[in-house]
Amino acid sequence: MEIPRSEYWRKAVHVSGLFFIPVLLWNREVFVGLLTTFLAFYLLVEFLAKRGKTVPFLSALTDNSKRDSERGRLSRGALFLVASGILTPYLFGPWAAAVGLSQIFAADVPSTLVGMKWGRRKLPHSPKKTWLGSSAYFATAFIVALFFVPPPQAAILAALGTVVESLPIPEADNLTVPFAVGLAAKFLL
């Protein structure tokens, strides 16, 4: 299957979140401040787009990252991702939040791209997700978790994230995965 160009843009935004994890581990308030600033810019770009105006680079990035179903509206996925980044450091602490956020920043990328390109067998509980995409999610989530926890805990966190990501709740995985994995990491750490 041909992967839409917007999916590559969208996943580039996703994985770019990994560059901010060291900031979270260094200073939670700076991390949250950066995310709040990104949210303000995103909302400004969307507000201006409704009025036919553009902001160099930001308007193109926002427009190119939207799926067809998101045209003409705010992206719930983007809002959920920022919300989880703002809330989880305060709810679970920076370290546990970093585990959950790193997982969605990194593992969502191969999950979507592998699932769209090669995934054929659909998950029984989620017809838009595939076994192969979920396997790619688990493998990536496991590797990412190894930066934070030993292998047994990494496997548990990766499995939890994979199950939560596979739920048939469109765009909500950007919120549910960091919350579930962050909460579990808080108890495992």
C-alpha cells in the first residue's frame, strides 16, 4: 500500500519529540514551557488558517501533517500529544513521564508505517490496526524502554504500550499510551 505523504510529515513531528526528552529529564518546567509554546503556535496557525492567512513554514508543516479526515479542524492527535506531555511529568514525575512519552514519540512511527505498508492481518479488536504494525510498535517500545529500565521492566512497559496503542480509539493513543506507560513506569521504577 502507498503511504500518504502526510503520514511521513506526521511521523517526523512525532519522532522529533525524542529530542526534548533530555530537557524533560533536566527540567520539567522548561519542558512543559516548550510544549505550551508549541501548543500556542499550533493554535495560532490554525486560527489564522481559518481566516485564510499563513505563517511561513509553520502553516506548511501543520497542513502537510494532517490526514484527510483532519482537514478543516484541529488535530486531536496533536492536542492529545501535547496534553500528555504537559500533564504526565506532573502526575508521574519526569522519569516515568519520559518513559511513556518516549514510547509514543518513537514507537508510533514504525507501528504506523510498517502497518500501512506491509500489514495485512488486522487485529480482531481494532480493524484499522495490524499485527505487523503492533509488532513493530512492541519492538521499538522495548528498545526505547531499555534506555530507562532493565529488560524485564522494558518488556512489561512495551507490552502495555502495545496493547493500549492497539485500542480502537482514533487519535487518542497520543494521550492513553503516555498515561498508561507513565503510570506503570512510576510503579516499576
